[in-house]
Amino acid sequence: MKISKLLYDCLFNLIVSIIMSIVMSLVLTSVNVGFTHVFFSAFLKSFIISVFISFFVIYFTIPLVSKWLQKVFIINNENK
């Protein structure tokens, strides 16, 4: 399936932000409130907020970090 670079980047960012937000929200919610009766609502609130924040953080930082790394390091393409 062919898609545009912009759509690909947005999908990549969304999937990474969802995975990252699930893990971080689960861990931090369990540490902060424990597995109590408010865990699920606290997790959902944390997850929704973190998905929006992480999407934009990923959107802006991945290209910057990639460009910075390409300036600092030379990629060895040999399969050794």
C-alpha cells in the first residue's frame, strides 16, 4: 500500500506515542495510586493526556535527533 511520507510519519508518531503512553501511564499510575478502585479512571486520564503530548514531542524531536546523529556519526553499511 502506497502512502505519502507525511501520512507515514504521522502514523509512525501516533503508534509510537500510543505504545509509549500506555507503558508510562500504566507504570506511573500504579506507582502513584496503586491498583485501587480509582486506578482505571486515573490511567485513562493519564493515557489521554500523554498521547497528545507525546505525539507532538515525537513529531518534533525525531527529525531533529536524526539530523543531529547523521551530522555526528557516519553509518557503517557493511553487514559485519
